[in-house]
Amino acid sequence: MGAALRSVGAIGPSVGPQLIAGDDATRFLVVRHPLFRFYSGFRQKFKKADPLHFKLLKKSGYLRERNQAHEESTDDDMTITFADFGHFIGSMIPKSSTFNSHFRPQFHACQACNYKYDNIIKTEFMNEEANYVLRKAGYDIKPWEGFVQRGSTLGGISKEIRSDKLKEQLSALSREDLTGLVKRYEMDLEAFGYTVDIENNLLGGWDD
């Protein structure tokens, strides 16, 4: 397992081409439902405790205005509301623009069509899928010895993620804003088999 756990920075240029094209390499891409990723990014990057929020707010007069209104009316750990950020990304800026790398569609960031991946691992079932890939690559992984994501049950069973996990948060967005987000991440949704039920604010594509 030692070689499998080396960091990318330790691989070196001589090994890189072999990993990309070698017949004996196992190539995989780890993905997440784009709206889970979007909300997680919002919760992280726009917390008052994260200094990056100063830089992000400088990019938009609208966001600075909503930040001021939010902090004057609400005492929480966030600088703006999810509804305001969802409106900005979903309806106010072009789909092709990159506000911040964390909110860039994963399909483009990982150049999904430029490499031959053997497997796509979905974080919603990270334990089962990561350990399947490790076993397929030749490692003898017992259920209690392999990759175990935080919050998993004993034996490496992924914690259940319900389709309505973000229902309350998505309900704060207008249909137009949510539709705009779906269009922004449509390549992620189509390429990785994820879904969004706009009318009912439900997400899917990991438990089929």
C-alpha cells in the first residue's frame, strides 16, 4: 500500500507519463455531486473565519452589498446567505466565467475527456468504490483495512446520503437561480451520472 499512498508531488516527471498511458496503471477520477460541492464550497469559503471571503467579496459589488445587509441583520458564522450566493452564480454571471476554482465545474477542472479513466469514484459511496478500485488494482483489502471515510459505519460502509440532504438549502433559491446552477454544472451532471429534480429540490445519481 505504500506506493499507492504517495502524494502526487512525490511521483516525479518520469513516472507521470506511465501513469497516464501505461497498460499496468489503474486510473480513476473522484467526483462529487456538483451541488453538494457547490454548497460545501459556499459553507467553507464564505465563513467569517475563512480569510478568503475578503478576496471573494471584492469580486462583486452585489456580494459586498449583500454581505453588509446580512451582517447588519444576522449574527451567524457566515458573511452572506446561500440564497444570495446562489443567485449571483446562478443568474448574475455568465455560465462560462470562473468565479473561483472551487466553484468551477469538475468536468473542466479535471479535463475528464482528455484522459482514459478506468473508474469513476463517487464520494457519496467513497468507501465501497475506492476499495473496489484498490482490490481491482491487486491489493488484498479487507473491509476493516481499506479506505474508510469519516462518518462511516464499522466495516467501511458509507454513511447514507439521502436525496433530500440539501432540500432545505435549495428551497431558499428561486427556480430561476437553481436552473442556472444546473446549467452551469450540466457537464458534471451528464458525464458523471448525477441528477437534480428542480421541482422538488432533490439530488440523485449515487444510489442507482
